[in-house]
Amino acid sequence: MWKRFRSNIGAVIGVVLLVLVIAIAIFAPLIFANSPWQMVQRPFLAPFAMDGLPLGTDTLGRDVAAQLAYGARVSLLVGLVSTLVALLIGVPLGALAGFYGGYVDEGAMRFTEFFQTIPNFALAIVLVAIFEPTLASITLAIAIVSWPPVARLVRAEVMSVRKREFVDAATLAGLSKPRILVRQVLPNTVSPIIVMASLMVATAILLESSLSFLGLGDPNAMSWGYMIGAARTVIRSSWWLSFFPGVAIIITVLALNLIGEGLNDALNPHLSRKGKA
Amino acid sequence: MSTTLTIEHLSIGLPEGADRPFAVEDVSFAIDKGEILCVVGESGSGKSMTANALMGLLPPGVTVKAGRAMFEARDVLRLPESEKQALRGAQVAMIFQEPMTALNPLMRIGDQIAEVFAAHDRYTQSERRERALELIREVQLPDPEKIIRAYPFQLSGGQRQRAMIAMALALEPKLLIADEPTTALDVTTQAQILKLILDLRERRGMAVMFITHDFGVVAEIADQVIVMREGKVVERGAAATVLNDPQHDYTRRLLDAIPTGRLPEARALSETPALEIKGLRKVYRTGGGFFRPVREVRAVDDVSLSVARGEVLGLVGESGSGKSTLGRTAVRLVTPDGGQVLVGGTDLAALSDEELRKQRHKVQMVFQDPYASLNPRQRIMGAITDGPITRGVPRKQAEARARELLEIVGLGADAAQRFPHEFSGGQRQRIGIARALAMDPELIIADEAVSALDVSIQAQVLDLLRELREKMELSILFITHDLRVAAQLCDRIAVMQKGRLVEIGTVHDIFLRPQQEYTRKLLAAVPGADWEQQRTATV
């Protein structure tokens, strides 16, 4: 599997980019001694205009490069944690619905549809507005709007695996239904879940950025979306303030998408788009 | 007689990393006008690749490395794509194994046939329809006016194959390539399709290249035979010569592996029943709404039978006869609507889910598809020991028993630590048998357990079952569509049709003195029945 993944150039580029972003996020305090909120120079310094400030300063004279590095922490953290929470809601619900069928399925799916009928972003805004906008509440809000597709995917996968003969064989071995679901069926649905999760991290990062852009981010956390949002009034005079965080978002999301596609091809070789024999 | 197709020294290369460099290696043969050439071989022998190369349908990565295929003084392997396209359908036509996937599910049969004309720019709209109707008549589909407006799902398997043949014949090809066209069909339907192909050959003088794994079919229709193994031709000749006097070792082994009509010695059976089924009924209901009545299918209709301890009872029937439902009801993967399933005095059909779970070990099943019946993410050890451990057998003991069983089924104890994908189909079926045995069942139900296997592997698994029957006093309900297989292993045979039990009797009674019309029809439809009788008579 690893061999197939490695042979996909796009996926390898994705991994390299993501590792780079993660490294910057982890080592941000080492690279940039100053807090991203601290004013270090006069405002609106263009990139490379002064040594030590490669990306210039923002409207308040803060180091844009430091902001970017610290912003990576928030984006990645929110992306990963919200995806995990979404999986924790979606996987069990979808698995139960798919495995037991009937009323359990009906109930679980109507519940899922209730969330699906409300536009993602609108619901996220409402949730963040109701709670205090903190990192935790934003993460939770993103998780709440992004679990329905997981539940649907897991349900469909479980339904198809459940009909395979080895499940009948396990039934005949006298295994209990919950045990069959957990030990026999779920392990066979892992590949598509992993693929979807990797893409969900990217979506979550975008959602967080959008929320921060609208000023609904955690006021105590520097994030890419907040940077763009704060810079939008000066976009014509100081392009770098919105350009670099934008590039950061694009690179990270692109990296995650590349990895997701690579995983998809590696884990489901039969569905590989390239159709290699 | 003039030659229609000549293949000279054809080699087809596989992509790197495949198990061998060539799918087909240095194969030469010729088909004369009006001749049926059977290409016989087991899976992976390259027989389908040869056909696909002729049609220009090789999968990506697989290429023709050497050789020529001369058809009408042109080398079809080296034609440009546009000329190949003109050739396909018009001069060379092909029919496939699975007619459902080869037909477009959203197009009416008549339109699909007419499309063949349209693709080659023949005739006007109304003429095309006229021709389609003629073709449908020619392949003897019932009620042509109705069939022309039908969708593929409304047809039975045999009717779909006839429709495919009608499409293939549309432009009066000189060569028809048939790739296992009857493998997915019931025996009686298979017999009809074979007869149709013979008829058409007679009437149209086409050359036919017929790919099959079944020597029975070969005996029925072939003029010439070539036997392929791992991409090479190992034997060729006139059908009668190859069948009755095979020269090559491999051919002989293949022929020996065919379940013969030779009947086993009758054995004395014990009186105690391992399984008693009384008045079993199962009805499937589908559809039903405001305007449509509920459709009822009586899958099992008031069937009573019993399997004695140490007996192998064959349950034979065509698809849709309810034999599988009966098997699944006996292990209660399906809950019956009525009747009793008595195993060792307990009525499995009446137990609650929790009680049933504790009684599950009494009846075990060996499944049809060796690829779907093992969890791809579980090691063999886990697959075999799960059941016993759940029953309360200590892990150590269960694992020791699993290793022992793997030895018994001929795989060796170290198979336990491996994953299913490391095994071939036949080996997986052995694992399935070991898994069933691990539960110390009173009865094993084998649902088409050897149908998905090549003949030589099939023979090995049947040998194993026979051996186990002797050694362990196994009672087996052996479900199969193949009478020849049933004859090899079973003590008695039960014949089912449309959910009803038609006839039940000893193997000798069923084969030599069938009482019912339907049983006689089934026996007559077995391909190569005449040839087999001669063969068994001379042996």
C-alpha cells in the first residue's frame, strides 16, 4: 500500500507540504521569538523592506511571518480536532444505521437529514454566535456541521459489507451482533473513512478561516482567516496582508487534498482513476 | 473448405510485475469456415486474452508482442483503430459470459440490436426495426413483438444470452467469438443455447471460436479443440481424438478431474437423522403499494426431507429453485415462515435469537464464493477460532485445534498466521471447510461450495470432502446446480424445482431410474451426457 502511495507524485508532494506546515506550526515559538500580537515595527511595511521581517508588517505593525506561523497552529488544530469529533459522531451513528437497518436506520437517517438540510456554513455561524467564540466552541461547531456525510458514508459501506458471506459465517460462529459489527464489519470500512477524513481536515480549515474572516474567530487566537478578515479594508494598498495567509490556506488545503486522493488510490486500487492494469 | 481465421505465433505480453511474462505465448491455430473450434483451459490459461486480442479489447498494459492473426488476408492485430472498429460486429462478433452486464440496462432490446446497424450505417430506421425483429425470431426468443420492447432486466438469463447472440449475428459476421457464453446459465438453458449455436452455424456457415472450461460442452459442440495452459497450447486436434485419446498429460488430468457420471458404491446409512426438515415454507414478498399488488415468491414451498448421520445428501436444482434458501433456512440465516428444522432434536426455526446463538455450532456452512466468505482483514487463525472461543473453548485449545484442522484440510499449520488474500480460491475453500469443522457441527451445509473453482481444483476439494466424510462421519447437505458433481459425492439426491421438492432418492435411483419428468430433463441437459456414457462404459 505504501508503495502504491509513494508512486503517486502528487501525494508525495502533498505529504512534503503538509510536513512543512506542521513543522512551522510546531516550531513557531522557536523561529519567532515575538508573540504574533506584539507590535515590532511601524505598520504597513512591505515584504522584504526590512531585514528580519520577510513578509512585512500589518496594520498595527505586527510581524506577518510570525502571524502566519502561529496561525498554522490554530488552523491545523481546529482541522484535526474537529475532524476527530465529527468521526466520533458520524462513524457510530452510520454504523448502527447501516448494520441494524429498519427503525434504527430510519431514525438515524432522519436525524442526519435534519442537519443536512441546514446549510453548513449558516449553521456553523449560528452555533458560534450562540456559544462564546472560543477555539473549543469553533471546533465543536465545525464538527457538528461536518459529521453528516461521514454518517452517510459509513452507513453505505456497512450496508454493503454486511451482505458479504464472511458476515454470515461469523453469525454462524455464534458471534453476537455488536461483536460482528465491531470486529468483522467496521475494519472493512476503514479505507474510505480515512480518505474522507483527510479531505475533511481541509474543509474544516476552510470553514475555520471563513468564520474568522467574518470576525467569529477566537479573539485570542491568531488564525489565517482572521488575518485576511483584518486586512480586507486595506487590500488595495497592502496586498501582502491578505495574500500570504491566502497562499498558506491554499497550500495546506491543497496538500491535504493531494494526500486524500493519494490515499484513495492506494487504499482502493480497484477504483484507481488511472486505470492501470 | 476455406480458412476463416489463421493465428500464427501469437504472443501477448503482460505488464511488469505479473506472475508470468506472457499471457499467451506462441499460439497458432486456424478456424475453417463453418467450423467450431473450442479453446479449453482453466482460469488464467490465456484463453480469453486470445479472444480479446482478436477483437482489439486488450486491457491497458497488455500488448501483442509477436505474431499475426490473418482474417480475410489482413492482419487484424495491426489494423488501425478505425478499421478495427469497422471489422468488429460486421465481420467478427463476440458474445460474453454475463449477458446482463454486456447489455445496456437502460435500452430496449430492439433498440440495442438496431444500434448495431446504426453504428455501421446500414439500412433506414424502419428497416433496422424490421431486421431486429427477424433476428429475434431467428434466435427463437418467444413473442418477438414484445421482446423488442423489453428491457434486459425483464428477460431471463437465457433470453438475454439469446438477445446478445441476435446482436452478434446482426451484420452476418464470418467469425463468432463466444467467451464462456453458457457458464452463467442453468443446465437446461445451456443445452438450448448450445443447440442454437449449432443451428446457426449450420444455417449461416459461420466459423465459431468457443471458449470454455467445460469438457462436457466441448463434447457437445466442438469440431476442433485446443487445450491451453498458462498461455501455451498443450494439445490440439479433432474433438473426438482429444476427448477419447488425449496425448498430453495435462489434458488427461483435466479429463480425469471431470466429475464423471460413474456412480459411487451405495453405502449403508444410519437410521438416526442429523437433520430433519418438516413442512418448511419461506415466502419472499416484494413490491406492493397503492396500485400494485404484492409480488410473492414461494422460495421454499412445503419441503420435508432428512439427512441421516454420516450421509451426504445432494440438493440439486436450477437457479431460483429455492435450494439456497433451503440451505440458509436450515442454518437459520433466513427465518422460515413455517415448518420445523430439527437438528439433534432441537427445532432451530423456533429458537429466540439468544438461544439460537448458543445452538449455532450445531450446523455450519461452507459458502460458495471463496473470495467473499473470508474477512480480508482477519488472519486465518482468527477466522477459525472466533467461533469456538465464543462458545467457551479456551483460546490455547482452540488454536491448537485450528492448526490441526488446517493440517487435515491439507494447508499446513503455518497457514494460520496469514491473511486470506495470500491464498488461491481452492485453498480458501479448504479454510472455509476447516472453519466449519472447528465448531464440531452435527451437520455441514455446503452451498455450491465447489462451483466457483476450476475442474482440477474442484476435484481436489471433492476428494477432501469425501475423505472427511469417511474419517469424521460427517453429515453434509451438499447444495449444487451440477448433477455430475452431486453424483460424485452424495449418497442420496434431492431435486428441487420452483421451491418444491420434485424427487428424492439414492444416487442410483435418480440417475438410472428417474421417476419425474423434470429430473429426466435435467439429466438430459447435462452437456456431453452421451460422450460421458460412452466414456464410463469403456473405463
